[in-house]
Amino acid sequence: MDILTDASELENDKASQIPCEAPPTADTEIPREVPPAVDAVINVSIDNCGLEACLNIESPSNGGAAPTFESMNAALSDCGISYNINIEKLKEIEAAPIYSSDIPVASGIAPIDGIDGTASFRIKTEEKNLRPKENKNGTVNYHDLDMVENVIQGQVLCAITLPTEGTPGISVKGKELSQKKGRPVQSYLGKNTELNEAGTAILSKIKGQVEFDGRKINVNETFYIKENVDNSTGNIKVSSNLVVLGMVLPGFKIVADGNIVVKGTVEASTVNAKGSISLESGITGSKLYCDGDLKCRFIENCVIFVKGDINAEYIINSDIKCGKNIKIIGSMAKIIGGSCIAGQNIEAHTIGSVANVKTRLELGTDHTVIERQQELLAQVEELEKQIVKLKPLFTILSQLDAGDRLTPEKRQAFKNVSYSYDTYTKLQEEAKKELEEIAESIQKRGFGRIICQGTIYPYTKVVIGKATLPITNILSNTSLYYNEGNICTGTARG
């Protein structure tokens, strides 16, 4: 046997020794591979602009681990959530897991937006609807249309509420959430207005007339009437200056705390100014009062009281009282009829007329001083009445006080009565003293002159101080003045 034959037989012997496997039957179990355990999956979401964090947990499988406090906290930390985590809620979930549902577990603080500033106007802002006021008896007053809104210095024109800053918020990640700051109110500052120190009010810087143009609050030093003062305007009263570009029609009144300028004629009206008055035309049948000077073309049939100077082209049949000088100049330069009283000089080209119209001129009486004198006399009389009324009670309470017999109530009454009595007495003494000073100044005062470079006609009566001179003959180029109790004549121009 060769080597190859031996090997083949050896292999056959080995094969015959291997047992054969039996084929599987229906009752035989086939072993399966066991799947791995899957722990609960913790998903984190952030909502509501970073103000809320939620957990949504996928349930474990194949015996995987349920969510634990530590695993949930770690999941939140991995997402950067650190603010206001609800620890108790995490513990509840650990104890009784909730799956496939959004569970809020952290909350931030929402920002609080600021409040915008507001403006509350204390003046009229709507367009003026000039309507006559109805009287109680049903009649309509066309003179009171409430056209002008006057204000004083420092008056509140608009109250302002300042905007608030608001409060920032905090996200669940611990980051600051910016708030929207309140917007300041638009600036309504206009002419002659200012903010107070706190910025909570717009004030008037001057005394004047306020208006709102839709954007700004303005206070004007001068109020303009572009046409006439009539039924369309009603009476006008302003706290500063007034300019009337038209006429002042009969029956109306214009009053100003400042100066008045009227371009047209003033007819049968009342004009009153604490400043000066300029009438570019003239005034007829009216009453006029001013603390300053009066300048106009003509004065006819009027009652005029001016504390300063009067400059006009002519005066006819008027009652004039002037604290300083009356100067009539121009092409006519005449005073005819009525009465002119001046504290200093009266100057005109013609006084009186060929028709023998009675004309009275008087110098030396300062009616501003006389006016004050009359006020003081009335004040002294009224104070005397109050003193007489209080004196019996004051006397009785004084006696009780001296004997220490005043009850607490009567002692308080005595204090009140004593204060009033002393105040009235002091005021009366001051008024009497001023009256004495006025009387002395009137006595010492010198007198001015009446200067007429033209003609003084008869039926003119001149009074200077206590002296009187009726003019019976025509005088030309004459100056009249007071000297040692008499009225003397001289030349008007040298």
C-alpha cells in the first residue's frame, strides 16, 4: 500500500466515526436574541420667548431606567437652564413619571414694559368756536364771545406725566430680557413757555395770551385783531398788549394790561389800558383811560383820563383829565369846547372858537394824586368804622385779661380781636400820614403854563391853582401862567 492509499482510508475511517444530526421537528424551540434595555429619553424645550422650560420624557423600554431627579437636572443643565427650576416638580416626576407630555419645570420673569408719557392740557386746544353767550332771561350777549384766553406768568398750561422705565425680565437660562421703555410725550414747548424743574408741567414765562397751534403752546405778548372789534369778536380783554388793525365799533370795549394800538377809528366805545394808547385815527363819543400816554389824531365828545401825556391834532367838546402835558399839534391844533385839565402844560394853536363855545382849561391839578387822595379818604373812613365796631369788645376783653378772668375760648377771641384792632389802627395811621404828605405836596407844587401860539377866543375860562381868568378878549400868541395868586399873560414864543 502506498502512502496515498493509506491517507484515503484514514479519512474514510474518521468520517465514519462522526455522528449525524437529526432534522428539527415541530416541537423543537428555536432560541432568540434578547434586545438591549433602553432608558427613558429626556427631551427639553424652551418656549414663550425663553420664559418657560418643559420636559417631554419618552418612556423607557426593555427594563430601561426611569427618569431620575439627577438625570432630569442634568438634561436641563445641558440646555443651559438654570433659573427658577421647580425642584419639587422634578421630584414628583421621579416619584411618578409622566411620559409623552410637556411638563413645565422652570419659569422666568417676563419684562414689564414702561408706560408712555402723557400730556393733559390746561388750556383750550380746540379751534375757537365764537358763539354769543345766552343770558338767564334768554337774550343773547354778542359782546361776550370769550375770544381771548389770558394767562399769567408761572401758570400751568399743560401737565405732563413722565414715562416709566419699566422692569427687565429674566429667562430660564438666567439671561436678562430687555423691556420696552416708555416714550416721552412730544414737546409742546413754544414761544414764551418752559418746563418746570421736574419736567412735569409746561409753564408760561410771561403774562399774555395763550394759543395752541396743534403742535406747540405759545404765549404771545401782543394779541392781534386783524379786522374790526364788533359782533364777530365781542369785547376784548387781554393781559398784555393789544393791536386792532380795524375799527372799534360802537358799544364794544377793549381792555389791555399793556399797550393798545388801534389802526381805525374808535366810536362810542370804551378803551382801557394800563400802558399807553395809540389811536392812529381818532376817537369819538367814547370813554378812554390809560396809565401811560395817549397819542391820537383827534378826540371828539369823549371822556378821557390819562396819567401821562396827551398828544393829538385836535380836541372838541371833550372832558379831558391829564396827569402831565396836553400837547395839540398839527395843521389844526385846536381845543374847542369841553374841559381840559392837566398836571403840567397845555399847548395848542387855537383855543376856543369864533362861535364863542365855552372852553375850560385848568392847570396844576394832578388827578393821579387826587385819585389817590380820594382812595385814602375812603379807606380812612372805612377803617374808622371797623375800629369803632371793635373798640367796645376790645375794651371789655382787655379788662378781663387784666384781671386774669379769660377762659381759653375768650383768650383766643381776645387774641383775634387784638390783632384786628391793632391792624386797623396801624393802617389808619399810615393812610392819614400819606394824606398829610399829599396835601403838603399839592401846596408846594408849582404850576405849568398854557401856551397858545395862535388865538385864544372869548368864553374860554382858565384856572391855574386857585386863580381863575375868564377870557373876554381875543388873545394872540399868548402864554398864561401863575404868579403870586394871579394868572399872568406873556408871549408864547420869544
